[in-house]
Amino acid sequence: MGRYRIGVDVGGTHTDVALTHGDGSAYRIEKVTSTPHNPAIAVLAGVDRLIASGVAPNEIEFFSHGTTATTNALLEMKGAKTALLINAGMSGVFEVQSQGRDGWSPFDHFFQRPEKLVRPRLIHEIVGRMDYRGREIEPLDEAAVRQAARALRAQDVQSVGVCFLFSFMNAAHEIRAAQIVREEAPGVFVSLSSAVLPRLREWPRFSTTMLNAWLAPVLARYCAQIAEGLDARGVFTQQRFLMQSNGGVMPLSADAEIHAVRTLLSGPAAGVRGASYLLGSIQGWRNIVTMDIGGTSCDIAFIESGEPLEQAESVIDGRIIGVPALDVTTVAAGGGSIARVDAAGMPQVGPRSAGATPGPACYGRGGAEPTTTDANLVCGALNAEYFLGGETKLDMAAARRAIEERLAQPMGVSIEEAAAGVLRIVNAHISDAIRIEAAKKGLDLAGHTLAPFGGAGPVHAALVAEDLGVTRVLVPRNPGAFSALGLLCSDVRHDYLRSEMASLATLDPARAESCFETLEDQARRELAHEGLGDGDAIFLRELDLRYAGQGYELRVALEGVAAPLDADALSAIARRFHAQHAAVHGHCAEDSDVEIVSYRLRAIVQMRKYAPLPQPQGNATAPRLRGERRVTLGPHRAFDAAIVRRDDIETGWRAQGPVIIEQKDSTTLVPDGWSVRCDEWSNLILERAPA
């Protein structure tokens, strides 16, 4: 067994690398500049930096990666050339969709549906039909499938989605169509709706499947590049993993024809999982709001009773994705978010970002537009001489020039006032999003701790907390690389689903048990194929339940319900559903019939994780003062802040703000009116007396 475990997280501006060694209780981090045109370059550059520092490639036992490859491909519309096979007469589903405005405001008069992933000429209608019970009522026209496959090969199609009605009840037609396509067009990726998302409701299933087909070649190509790069460097470990949207990892070699769509929230999920494990499970913080501010955006999530909230269906860029994902909300408020004056003369920040190239004006790479980072530098929150631990010198003159030309002069204010205004707008965007999401979920923020990470999170955290009325902020030891560390705190998690509707009152318990056993057998086969085995796998069961006639379901966990299921177990599940319905919707109908819509199974293979150890707290000596800097947050709020380095702080240290705490991967601003202490886990705890 090797000595080292590596986690790599790709951000919009920097790619973070976390390395643990020995017993896993210690770690170190590295940062390299991201390469948006090909993120794999930065990932492998991070590995190169570790190897150059003395890490032996043959002693690396574990590699885990949070990727933005599929997310960027979707947002930039750079997926593969994709075709669709669908039942005869059903191609209109892709025009009608759900008739809703997925992810868009109903009051947007300029609403347009997202660009279609498949051109009309690449949609082929195929005769053949299953009914709602999965019985064949019209045989598959294999000749039509073969003809379509030959046409697609001639058109250089890279990927095909196969979406047939009721394939979740009987996948025979989809499976046979895939066999024919592979015979006629070898090398073409084929995604089946019965494999990607075997559940009822055509549009979510078809949308998710076509997204998977469109992204599968992108992910497969990217993963192959990472694997080849690791091999070339002598990193031959078979424990190579990729973060999924559900907060678990999957093997880098996992089948992209099924799993590509499960990586769309890969990046944000790593930080949330790290917070859940490190801050929740290990350190005992139960209710947390995470705020991950990187170069392009701010990702917000909620951890309740130590576990992150999840969603069974999400919307990205107006497209429905029906696979489980951590409930993450993204706000266009990152360090590289570009500030401007709109046509009405009002300042705006985002959604455009300067990214890594050219980056903020102060990076000195040719950027001329002012960003959040430029504003933080001008306001005094950042140190031009100690960015990334001194590896990068920030150009104060360039930052001031960008703000003056693009903001201050057009608005007729000073450079400092314009910069402070940018920060107030960014903080307001973030706090508004947190407040809205908390209200949607029925959460009381007063009992929560704000946990910022990402390179820019800690510099904004206290000011966002003030807006929210939150009185406690927890800054982890290395917030700028926290998502990379989260990759070393994750288990393998695979989700399985099967729709089969039935009344809970009349359902044969043996049938319900059989459905779960079928999913467990599928999980065992996949884990064995991935070299993970199934001896140590944990299976968690859930049911999608609703009252008869409802158009939506609740996921009800079967934790504590003994298997095999019997009549008493089904009655207990019904009572659990009534209670959950009352908690979520404020009412329940205990006399109404409860329907099962889908069976869900989560297979978990636990991995060895980073295991921090608490440090004893004694009489900490005061850290060395590195000077003082004026911080200007507006015309009525400016103060002189003492500057200290995070590496100089001992466990148990306490101080009153204003203080600026600088470290290689981030900067923490402790404004006036706040105190700070370093706890036994090396977290910085910022506290403010309630108003």
C-alpha cells in the first residue's frame, strides 16, 4: 500500500491539490493556475508539482478528482454531435418538453428554451412500442434501427441517445436497438434511458438521457487524458476516482454512457461533502450553511443534522436533470466576477467572469475589466505582496485603473467608493440567495453556522453573515483548498432507481422486496465490474411515495425498517410518509391511499478518509504582527486592521477584530465588531454579539 492520497479540484481560476500522507491525519496543499481550454493540463500540473517536491509516484495509492469538464461543456454548448432514436410519432416530446419554464422566471418576457442538443435531422423515429406494464404491443422495427445507424455513421455522429416509452418497465427494445447501433457504427457512444434514468415521466427521463449522450464522449475523452497522464508519470494506482453530483465518488473508469450526467455538479459537491464529514461528522457542527466562493461563482448548500440536503431532480441552464444531487445553489459572485455600469448608470457585478485567463486586472495578465478581486485589493482586504503566499504579486495600479475607468468615473465617485460598492453588491447577491433558499427549505438561519471556503469565501464571510443576522462563522484550516480536501473524505456512492407504481395498501411485500433485491443485484454487478467488490457495500433503501392522484412524490428513507419487507413494515412506511408529508407541506391525509412510484437504492463503499486529530488548547502566544492595513468598506465604515499569518496562530488564540489573517490559499477578514479564536481543529471561529 502506498503512502499518499491526492485530491484535485478544478476551479475557475485555480486548481487545488490536497495531499495526505502517513496515517492520513496530516496534509498539505498546492495551487496551480487553471487551464480552462483543457482542465486536465492543470490537474496533471498539480500532480507534477507534488512529484517534484519529493512525492514518489509509485507511493501514490489514491487519486480523486472533482471536475468541471461536463459542466463547462454544457454551459459553453461544446458537447458531442448526438443523435436520437425515439418511438414513431413521439419526437414532439423534444419540442413540447414539460411545458414549464424549468429554472426560469415565469415573468421573464424574453424567455427562450435552451438550445436543442440534437438537430431535427438527427432524430429518427422507430416503430415499436411497450405499454405501461412493459408488455410489447408492437415489435421493434430492427431494419429501421439498422438504417438509422448507417445514416448516423455517415453523418459522423459521436453519440446516440435511445429513448423509448416505458423502457423503465421493459428495456428489451432499447437494449436491442443499442446492439444494432454498435454493430453498424462501432465506436459510437450509446446512452439508454432505461440505464441512465429508469423512471416514469417522459421528459425528465428523455432530457437526462440526451444530456448524458451529449456529454459522454466529453467525459470519456477527459478521463482518458487524466488516466494516460497519470500512467505516464508512474502513478499506477487503480484507486482513481471522480466526484459525482451526489457527493460520492465513482471510478475514473466508470461507464460514461451511463454516468456522464452524474458529474454535472462534481466540483461543488466535493466541498459540501468535505464540510459534512469534517465539520459535521468529525467535529460535531450540526447545522451549517456552506459558502464556496471561487473564481467564477459562489456555491451555497445547507447541512442539517450533519448531513447535506439533497435533491432528486435539478435544473442546470434550463435543462432538467433527474439524477440525485446535493442541493447546491450557484450565484454568479466569484472572485473573477466582472463589475460594470449598466445602461441606467447603476453598478452591476456578474454574471460574466474574467476566469483564469486573463483573470482580474490585478493579476497582470492583460485583464482590463474590474472584478471582485480587484475591489477587495483596492479596499484593503487583500495583500498585493502576499497573494498565494507570495507566489503571485498583485498589481494594485492595474486594479485601481480598471475600477477608475470602468466604474468610478462613469458613476462620479471615488475609486474607493466604487470598490466598496462592488463588495456590497457581491455580498448582497450571496446573502439574498442564502436567505431565499433557507426560506424555501423552511430553515431558521439563526441556529446555523456559516462555513466559508474557496479562495474568496473567508474574506466575504463576516460581511455576508452580518447581512443574514448570523452570528458565527467557521473558517476551516485551508479554506482555499477545502474542496480538494473534501475529495479525500468521500465514499463511493452509486444510485439506482426503478419505477413501478402500486398502492402501498394492497402491495404484496414480497414484490417490494423483489424490486429492492433486483436493484441490489445490479449494484453488486457494477461494483464487481469496477473492481470494488460488494462485501463491504452498504445498501440504503428509499421509496418515492405520494398520495393517489398527486403529481409529485416524497423520498422516504427506509432506515431502520427491517428486511425482508413484510406487511408490518409497509404499514410503518405509510406512517413515516404521513409524518414526512406533514413536516414538508404542513398537512397530511392519513385516510388517503399511498402510492409507491419508484424504488431507490444507494450503494456505498466506504473509503479510507482524511482523519484530522484535535490539538490540545493551552495558553497560546500571540502571533507575530505583520503590520497594519486600512480597510474601507464604505463611506461610514473604515478601520485599521492588524495583519497576522495563519501559520503563526496557535490553538486557543483569541483576538478582537479588526484583524486580517493571511495564508497561502485564502485571506480571512475579521471586521470591527467581531472576535476570532482558533479551536482545537485549527478552525477560525468568528463571532459577533447579537444585535
